[in-house]
Amino acid sequence: MESVNSIGRRKTSIARVILQEGNGSITVNGVDATEYFPILLQQYKVNQPLKATEAAGKYDIIARVDGGGITGQVEALRLGIARALVKMDPELKPKLKAEDLMTRDPRAVERKKFGRKKARKRYQFSKR
């Protein structure tokens, strides 16, 4: 039984994914994915790479996710699953790329600058 490891990242979230042949169960941090991500949109995003490649019932996914918020974790997991599928079968890459699932989203929080309240917000200016 062959298994593949991969990593997905988004903002400050990191998802470590193990993909192995099985019946289609997805486990996140030891809990079923539908319990860990209760919102339907989040469940849709997790299953997106599997649906794009018609691999929905073929593989078991075990994932460790940490850091960031729920949305960042979902998108990190989605990228990790897509990368694992490509490692398992390189011919799936064009399908996943067409769905824009192979691209790591580079957006992250901008650092705070000195002399400012936040990254861009300034302290209130008083003329008099």
C-alpha cells in the first residue's frame, strides 16, 4: 500500500497531508473532516481537488493542520491534497492547474511599520 506525503500552506496555516489508497475517508487532526470543518463551503473546498480529478472514493487522507484560522487551514489542506494527488499520479496536474488548485496563494499579513499604528494606518494628525 503506497502512501504519499505533502505540505500545503496559506497565510500562517500549515497542512501536512498523507494520501493513501482506501475508501475515501478524510481525517483532520484525528477528527472526521466534516466535524472539523462544519460549514458546507469549507467541506466543498476540501473535496475540490478530489472532485476535479474524479478521485473521490479512491484515497484516504490523514492531515495534521495547525496555525492560522479556519479558512487558512481549509485552503492549506486543499493545496496539500492537490500536491499529494500530483505526486501519486503526475498526469492529474493539468486538471488541477486548470481549476487553479496548484497555486500557493502568496498573500499574507503585511508587517507593521514603525511610527504607524498598523501596517498602513497612521496616527491621527492634529493641525492645531
